[in-house]
Amino acid sequence: MLLNHFSSTNCYKLIRSINNTKRINFTKMALSEQAKERLGMVFEVAKTVFHWGFIPTVLYLGFSKGSEANMPPLSVASLLWQ
């Protein structure tokens, strides 16, 4: 009798009813004009930092790791002349 009470369909219905009660509709939340401007500025700054910082970051990480075994050491000169 106890197993029948906790069947998979009853558990599914319980979880579904809990999920339905906790839903929050974020699409209807309004932002002020000042908040929209600040978010736009934050996204522009983030885009610029990523745009100009990605390649130098990758180069820095590559140089800080060093070269693999049996390979010549990494340097800017070895990248330019080989």
C-alpha cells in the first residue's frame, strides 16, 4: 500500500505542481531607461575588452606554459622568423 502511494506518476505530478508554483516570468520585468543605458555600456566595455584582450591572453598563456619537450624554447623572435 505504501509503494502504491509513491508511484512514479504520483511523484511526477507532485514535482510538476511544485515547478508550476515557483515559476517567475522574467520577461515582464521592466527596466528603467537608466538601467538599459548602463547595461548597454557594460556590454560595450565587455565586448571591447574581449576583442582586444583575447589574443594577448592566449599568447601570454602559451609563453608562460613554455614549449614542449624536445622543442626549441618559445620566444617572440622564434615566432617571427620560423
